[in-house]
Amino acid sequence: MKMVNLERNRLSAYVQAQIKQFFPLDDQADLALIDAHLDEALQRVGRCIDQVRMWTPGQFDVLHSSQYCIFLYYLSNTIWRREKVRGVCTKLFLLNKALNAIDCFYEIELPEVFFIGHSVGIVLAKASYGNHLVLYQNSTVGKNHGDAPVLGEGVIMYPNTAIIGRCQVRDRSIIAQGVSVINRDTEPASIAYQGHGGSLVFKPPGHDILADFFRDV
């Protein structure tokens, strides 16, 4: 994969320098894990980039905020999967939060392919996430009394949406802007609009909206 604005052999030092700048602590020993797991994280972000229709396949731009946001998540999650070390993973989580205003904990298992339109205000709980997920600004996935949502394949969350609690968000569900899905299920391959009294109204999309985002869906 080609890297734009920074060579691969400098990326580890770049990330570590950002962490040291934001968190000037003395417990920096585990930063070596960034270099140790960098290639796997790059493979994961590369698969994601290759599937997003509006991005150039095989090209990762560290100054593209959405791509770098996804990379920082994959890096923290990869280190957590392999090492179960909280220190560096927490710093990467906080770095992503500081740079991109996203709350996406390293223990969350996001899918192999997902797209972030604008990361500002995104909050993601420990829920179940299907592949080809689309997230826009101020979208929230959260628990309610310990119950977490289950998101199927190809779910799209437009700006200012929420999926909270015991929800089965079925495949290719599209949550229209400003809509909250709370403790209820959606219909597959439908757009969820806000109805009266907090109800939801489901309508079929006019075309395959998911194909606007991803190459192989």
C-alpha cells in the first residue's frame, strides 16, 4: 500500500511523537508495541480503504482525517488483540479522541470494512457491528440498562442519529438524519424515518445507497 505524506518507516515514530506530545508521561516503555504491530494495522486499514468507493485503492493518506482516524482505531485494537496491554492502547484511544473527536474504545470490535464520513461526535459502545458500516458525525451507538444493539451488515447512520439499547438493526438498514432507534428493531433494506410520538416509519430506498459507499456490496 502506498502511503501519502509520510513513509511507512517514519509512521511509527510519527504516532509515538504525537502520543508523547499529548501525554508527556514517564511510562513510555510500551510504545515499542506500536512498531511491532504497525504492519498488521496497515493491512487492516488498507482493506478498508480499498473497499471505500470515494477513496483511492491502495493509498493511505495520514493527513486524511477519516483514514487516519480508522488507522488509529485499528492500531489500538490490533495491539489489544495481540498483547492485552492497556497503557499504549489507552493512549491511542485518547489520541484519536483528541485529534478526531471520536469515542471509539480499543476493545470494541468494528468490522473489517467500514466508512467514517466525519468523525466529530461519534460515540460507539461495545455492541455488535456488521460489515460495511457507515458512520457520520454525531452518530451514537449505546447501551441501555446493559443491553447493547446488534447492527447487521450494511447499516448506514447519517448525522445526528442514535441506536440505543435492545435493538436489532437489520441488514442494510439506513437511519435517516436525526433519527433515534431506541429499544426497537428496524426493517431490513429500508430507511428509518422518525414518526409521530417517537415511532419509526420505514420506506424502501430509491436505489442501492450502500453501493454509493463501497465497491463490493
